Amino acid sequence: MDSIDRQLLAMLQHNAETPLAELAEAVHLSNTPCWRRIQWLREKGYITRHVALVDPRKVNVGVTVFVAVKTNQHHQQWFDTLRDAVMGIPEIVEFYRMSGDVDYLLRVVVPDIRAYDSVYKRLTQAVALSDVSSSFAMEEIKFTTALPLNYAQ
């Protein structure tokens, strides 16, 4: 990975629909070598997919809830049950295993508190949890899907 690849990734993270000619001009390449570099980035797994970012408010899921989950069960069967439950709830858009006091962290998007309560009930009915703590985001100050590229090798 060199500086041209990083430039291409930065531009594509900003807008994956940027025309090839515009990308090539920005990195001072002709279209074919630029296209080859983008193909290489895909083949090597730097680019994993192309998606459309949807405005949550336009699809009525403008409320973000961060859910901290604690458990006293740490065996594979329990985790499989949790994972399956989470995967079956589309409102849960991110799911992480954590270090520290919290075992798992979820990001949930819903239209309102009532909808979150429904998600909460589906989750807690599907799997035994020792503690669930929910925090509602009051304001989104920064959101990006663009990753920093200065560490890329």
C-alpha cells in the first residue's frame, strides 16, 4: 500500500460513486492503472463492499441507544444464543464484546422509547442477561464511516 492507494481509499470512503476519471486525475494516473489499483484494493480485502448510507431520520430510526450488557455466563452455548438473538433483531446495528466492566455493547436505532422497549423485551426474552443498561444519545456530534488511513500498510 502506498500513498496513491491511501488517496484512492480516502476518496472512495468519502464517495464510493466517484467516477474513475475523477479518481485517476486526483492521483495523477490514467484510467487503466487507477482501475487496476482499485481492483487490487478489492482483491486484497481493503475494500470489502459498497453501500448506501441512509439518513436514519428519513426512515424513522432517529433515536440511537447504546446498550451495555453484563452477564455471569461466559460459555459458548450462551454466547451463541446471544449472537443469534442479536442477529435476529434488525434494530441492533452494532454488537461488540468488550473488556472492562461491561461484557457486550450494542448500538440500537429506533424511532422512540416504545420501540426500544420492544427491542429490549425481545433481547431479554431470548437470552439470560444479568444486567442491561441503556443510554439514549441526546445529540450526534460526530459520525463517520471513513477509517483513518495513516496506519495502513
